[in-house]
Amino acid sequence: MDTANEIKKLRTDMGMNRKEFCDYYNIPYRTVTDWEAGKRKMPEYVLELMEFKADVNQLKTANTREI
């Protein structure tokens, strides 16, 4: 899967629209739009960090539900 599709998949898997996603990661809206359109290439490490933060947030949410 190419980076443009990976970023969009991450965003949709998180249940966020583009604005919510940008606010969550503190990334300019235009940057994410360009990444998803394939107009700009996102550094690989950025996607890895985003996925890590999403996983950590998911774990925190799961742990909160168990308490």
C-alpha cells in the first residue's frame, strides 16, 4: 500500500475526518490533504509515529473501559 492510502486508512480506521485528524496530530490541514492526494510524500517515520500514537491511544481507551 502506498503512503497516500496508508495515511487515509489510518485516519478512517480512527473514525476521524480530516480536520479532526489534523487537530489530533497537530499537522496542518493542507499537509494531510496533499499527503492523501499523493501531491507530497510523507516521511516514513511520520507514519510510524502516527500509528504508534494511535495504538497507544487505543490501549488507553481499552484500559479505561475495563476499570
